[in-house]
Amino acid sequence: MANIISDETIEYVGILAKLELSGEEREQAKSDMGRMLDYIDKLGELDTTGVEPMSHVFPVQNVFREDVVTNGDEREALLANAPEQKDGMFVVPKTFA
Amino acid sequence: MTITDMTALQLAEAIRSGQTTAVEAAEAMLASIEAKEKKYNCYVTVDAQGALAQAKDVQARIEAGELTGALAGVPVAIKDNMCTAGLLTTCSSRILHNFVPAYTAEAVLNLQKAGAVILGKTNMDEFAMGSTTETSAYGVTRNPWNAEHVPGGSSGGSAAAVAAGECSCALGSDTGGSIRQPASYCGTVGMKPTYGTVSRYGLIAYGSSLDQIGPLARDVADCAALLTVIASHDEKDSTSIAREDTDFTAALRDDVKGMRIGIPNDYFGDGLDGEVKDAVLAAAKALEKKGAIVEHFDLSLVEYAIPAYYTIAAAEASSNLERFDGIKYGYRTKEYAGLHNMYKKSRSEGFGAEVKRRIMLGSFVLSSGYYDAYYLKALRVKALIKQAFDDAFAKYDVILGPVAPTTAPRLGESLADPIKMYLGDIYTIAVNLAGLPAISLPCGRDRKGLPIGLQLIGDCFQEKKLIQAAYTYEQARGAFPTPAEEVA
């Protein structure tokens, strides 16, 4: 395997991905990601000098609309899905110590 | 003919002419679901009460002359990654186990406006990440042709429900083959439209630049009718395209005289099962007999589509799935220490292994230091792949090939080796990268009796050529059996 994923890398990716992996999951993730990257490295065989990255297949521009409200008050329906709510607001864990 | 045996268009006609009603149609489908669900598990949620209420309302409006569309009264199933107001929408994930949307996806709304009756929400691979429907948090779906085999994925529930007669037709979504491949494994017709043809508003995003909603149906005519209903320009989806002519049923013509069909040599190399190859080439011969000009050619770059796709799809998924954080909806972990720990634990407990794998990969390829080498490189390769298709469509109206290298694998054989599973997407995935339309329809069965799919790929906005070629082939092929006729 050409790509060896270090403990530091998997730790860093876990922070970016907001995922907490158990010891066993970490080892699996390291080996899976290494194998995937080995496979993706195949793209390096192609010379893409001068090729513009294509994020969208059609030449789309920003789509604008007038800044007017068209939807109604859906507060109750939206809050109903929250794991915790209070006084019309989402409850989150304390963010400042 | 019983209601569950009819095509959607036949059923709508029977309702229109008063031979049956929308309520009887819904009741018949619900009875079929009741009888078969234990075995196949096509649905995550069946909304029996809601379906009957919709059917009563639709029937009254048909009788009042308000609903005259081609699909009025037809019972349909919706893949569980499309939001339905008031009806549980899980994406087959634990993290959305209790999510009840406040609004309905535009494509589903279009169906409802046309008088279709929503029976429920179909099973899928979690967040549409998979090729077998085995990554669902709500159990596997079984293939109605052989319950020991997978239905394909990720729209496996929708494809199996159509095949099993648990709905008249269904909606799926296709990010890398997720409509076409299960359609192929289940002996149904499935279509991925040109990117932007069907609104993605209310479709829970996986890879936004690749995702497209499309129909799963019993035959090409139903597929065209369904696409005609769901295609629309929608301001709520900034990538939605205002198309001029979306009456796709006008293309249901038995005629391919002079149509130029190209067969990519690169789609018939190593890894393709011999029986699949023979059936697909026999379908090409049938079209040639009908007057099409069939040629073999080299498409090129085929082996680069999968690595480019998994880089781009994982990158987009890692960004799209950040919203599942245990705050506004879905699962929140029970015990945690502070905000960040709550995010991490909720996500780690709520997502399954395949979803985590792709989020991790996506986070990595987008991270500073690797962004250019992986993500931008994949976008450059995508441009080359699009160019290869542009060159092909300068010579051909339609590209013809297999949908998948094999017929449906047995349950439990695919997930152990992710890369091997990803390789099964080789013939479908480039279509999404290039934004093209493609259709899958049955062209035979293997020795075990499992269906084989034929794929036709068109240039952007050329759905009508695909439908015309598919319809012509279907006429030449003759009726394709249903599993109910074939499987005891």
C-alpha cells in the first residue's frame, strides 16, 4: 500500500469530519482510506496540464431572485424535529465555559 | 388483469374509464404490500391511512373532471431521501430516524399535483451511498426475482417495489447509477435524466453536482409518462434548467431507422460477465435489425471515471452531511461533554460505516495540502471525461452498453470489499460526471433467472432519442415477465 495513513492524519480528519472513531474503527478507517487513495492516485496517470477544473457540466451563472419572503411561518413544524427546544428556540449544549 | 399486474398507464386508463377507482387501486397495492413486505422489505414507511385519504380525494377530483393527467389515481412509491411533509423521511439512516419534514420535495409535489397517490417511502442504501441497499439502517431489501440476492442500490427499495407489484411506479435518485443499476437487477425500467431536468429541491443531498431524481417503472411508456410529470423548472433549485419540451411521451415511437448507435469497446472488456455481454450485444443486433446504424468505438478514459467520481462524491458528501449535527433535527446522543463532543458523538452513533468512510475520505481530499492534488485533479479529469462523451456524441445519437458487469449478487457478498463494490459502477458512473441522461431496461435473464439490463446513454437534453430507442427495442423484445409470473 503506497498511502500509509498516520494516526495524526486520521485524528485530523476526524476533527474535520466531526467523527469520533473507536480504536477498531480507527484502524479500519486508516486502512480503508489508504486503499482508496492508492486507487485515486490512478488519476495521476493522466496529464491534465491546462485543463480547467469542471465543477459544473453546464455554464451556469449565479441564479438571483428578488429578496422577498415567499414562505410562511413554519416555526412550529421546524422546531418539532429538534432533539431539544425551549421557548421557540433550539437548545444547544453550553458553548462558553 | 388485476390492478397489481397493470402498468401505471393501463391503471390510470382503467380509473379514467370507470372500470376501477383510485381508492380500489390504492387498496389493491396496500394489500399487495401487506402480503409481500415481510419477505422483501421494500419500504421503510408505508402510509396506508394517508394513501387511502389521498386516493379518495383524487378519485373525487377525477370524477369532477379536475384531474385528467396520464397518471391520475396511480399509486406510487417514493425513495426515502425525498422530503414528504408530515411523513417520516429517514434516508435509511439512524441519524434521521425521527425526521418529519415540514415541506415536500418538488418532484413529489409534481406527482401529487398530477393525481398520483403516495403509498410510502422506499428503502435505500444509507444516504444513497451503496450499490446493494444493504447499508440501510432499516434492514436489507430482497430481490423479488430471488430473495437471496440484493435488489441493487441505492434505489433498491423503489426498484424492488416496482418489480414485486408493491406500487405501480416509483421515484429514485441517481448519483452514480443508483436508479439504473437496481432497475437492471430487478428487471424494471429506470431513467436518470439530464442534470437539472428534475428539481433537487427537497432531495436530501449526497453529491449535489451529480444527484438527479428519476423514474422507475414497468415499461418505457410508464417511464416516459413519469418523467414528463416530474420534470420542471424550479427556482428553488439553482441548478434547475428551464427546458422547452418536456413531453417525453411524444418520443414513444417504434422507429430507429438511421439512428446512429455507438458501442464502446471499453465497456466490453475484462470483468464483464459473459451472459450479460451476450444479452446486451443481442439487444444491439435487434436495434440494428430495426434500421439503426450500429458501430463499435473507443470511448476512452473509462477506468478513470470511478476514482474521479469517488473523490468528487465523497468531497460533496462530507460538506452536505455536515448539517447532521444533532441540533435542528434527527438523532442526538444521550451523554456528552460540551458542544463539540455532542456533534461528534451524535454523528458517530447516527451514521453507518459506509457513510463515515465517505465523509472521512471527502474531508481528507478537501483538506488544505490535498485539495489540489485530489479534488481539483478529479474535477480536471471530469472535464476530460465530458470531452470524451462530446466527441462520441458528435458521431452517435446513442451509446449502448451494459448497466452493470454482472446480474444481482447474493446478499452479504458485496460490502466486505468497498473498492470491489465501487468497481461495479464502472458503466454507470461517467454518465453522472458528464450530466448525461441514460436509461436502463431489461434485455434478458441469466442462467439463474436474474434480469440483465441494457443501458442507453444520450447526449445532454436528448432524453427523447433514448426513449425512442428504448421503446423500439422493447417492442422488438416483447413482453418481459414479472417475478410473480416466474418465481413460485
